[in-house]
Amino acid sequence: MSNEQRARREEQGGSTRRPVVGITMGDPGGIGAEVIVAAYPDLVEHARIVVIGDSEVLTTAVESRETDVEIRPVASAAAASADPEAIALLDLDNVSELVHGEVREEYGRASLEYVERAIELAQEGAIDAIATAPINKGATRLAGAEHAGHTGLLAERTGVSEYSMMLIEGPLRVTHVSTHVPLREAIDRVTTDRVASTIDVTDGALRDLGLENPTVAVAGLNPHAGEDGLLGSEDAGEIAPAVENARKGGIDVEGPISPDTVYVRAAGGEFDCVVSMYHDQGHIPIKTLGFGEDGTVSGVNVTIGLPIIRTSVDHGTAFDIAGEGVASPRSMIDAVRVAAQATRSRS
């Protein structure tokens, strides 16, 4: 915790104070701004909020949601708002023209600038946590991004090499040994060192979320976790040694467990989190739980292993409905709630 954060906590009532969460607006052509606006009255129940974005885009979102909430430009994150009728905005003024639903280099560059400013604020101690609205990977690639999404950028800017993605949906939490890589490459990434590192950061993240004695399950890579080598060698050769080493290090961990049953067991309360071997293995059960009958999406994405707290919505830019004022705020509400919870647990 920085001196600035410590002083602010003392001024505002110790660990019970409302933390400051910086929300990045995401791709201007997507649903990020309108999701923030729709969620805002609920967000201030959990935190003081400052949005990092563009005034024109956020004002257009207010109009699309037909709400009377005020946009209040501020000069610094110190003016973060807990007023449900006024959104504090750090206006980067980096969108020249707003057209919803289009992949544009300008929008990719703008969305990256929001994230970079938020990282700076978190590192300075001006905000306690970051919650991100969705970016468009095509747009950020056009803008010259080297990373596929937020996670790699956050790790690079904070100097971290051991990190992972945790998804949360109701009773189920999952982390990943690999994410946005081809499946053939993902298999190659299932090594003892990578699995051990993911188990370690998973345990630390669960403690950050307030679990004092977390239990971790590790999914197998192959059907039936390899079935004693009949269906693949990686489970016994790479995953099992990582689990054993983590257990010797004091982590309450079990595995490898057949991936066709481990998520059901975790959702039922037997484990606090499942370490998944690749992107879809973890994402499919989370999104099965997270998609509502009305098409709304819930769930939270947390980047774990970082020195700063970052959560995100678990949905994309939804270009097909952007600007219509109908996007669900559920995931953003959950993202800010988890960010605030993690802040209090770290304090």
C-alpha cells in the first residue's frame, strides 16, 4: 500500500471506507460507456467511482440510456464520486467522431490510453483498483498493440511475469494456465512450472478475495485426466508433480481431476476455484452459468498475480447492440463489487 493510499484510508475511516475504483470506458464504438452509465447507481453502493474515458462518448451513453445522471469532468482521481447522480470523469478527449459498431484504429488507440492512464493512477496510489469495460482486439491491433487483450498489457506495465485470469460466476471460480493461444500451443504450455505458478497465484488471489483457507482443484488436460496414461501423458507427467509441489508448499490443492466433473464439484461448493489448462476449458462452464435467458451476461474477469487490483466485465464490445441503450449492466456491477472486496481484503 502506498503512503497516499494509507493516508486516504485513515482520513476516510480506516478499512471500512469506500474504496476508489477507476473504470476504463473501453472501446468507444462498443457498449462500455452505456454499461457504465446503466450500472452507475449500483456501483456507488460499493465504491467511489472515477471513469477514465471521453466526454462525448459518455454523454451519448447517458442519452441512450435516457437517464438524468450528470457527467462531471474532474482534474484528478481525488474527485472520485459516490454521488449516484454525478459521474466523475477524467476526460482524455481522444475521440474525434463517435460511430457505434465499427472497428477503428482511433478507437483502439483511445481504449488503450484509458487503460494506461488507469494503470498509472493505480501505481501512484490515486485509485485503489481498476475495473475495465471491454476493448476490441481488432481495433487495438490496428493501433499497434502488442498484446491480445488487457491482461498482457497490465502484466507488462506492472513488471509481472507470473499472472493469470480468474473468472467468477456465482459459486464458480476458474483460473487458466493459458488463454488466448491456439489449442495446439496451449497443450505445449501445460508444463509443471506453468501449472505450479498458476496454482500459486490462484491461492494468493483467493486470499485477496477474503478466503482465509482456500481450496483449489486442478483440472486435467486429457479426458479422465489421462486415465493413468491411457489417454495422454501430460496429466501424470506435468500436472501431478505441480500439484504435489504446491501441496508441500502449504496450499490446499487437489488434482489433476477429470475435467468433465471438476467444475460441477466446484460449483457445488467442494472447491473454491478450478485451475484450468486452457481458455475454453475454463470459459465454457463459466459462460454456461453466466448467460441469462434474456441474453444478459454476468460474471467477472480478474487479473491475478498483479501488484494492483484489476477486474473486468466478462463480455465483449457487443457492436451489434452498441448505441441502442439496451446492454445489461450486470457484469460491470459485479466487477466493481469484486474490485472493492479485493481492496478491503488487501488493506
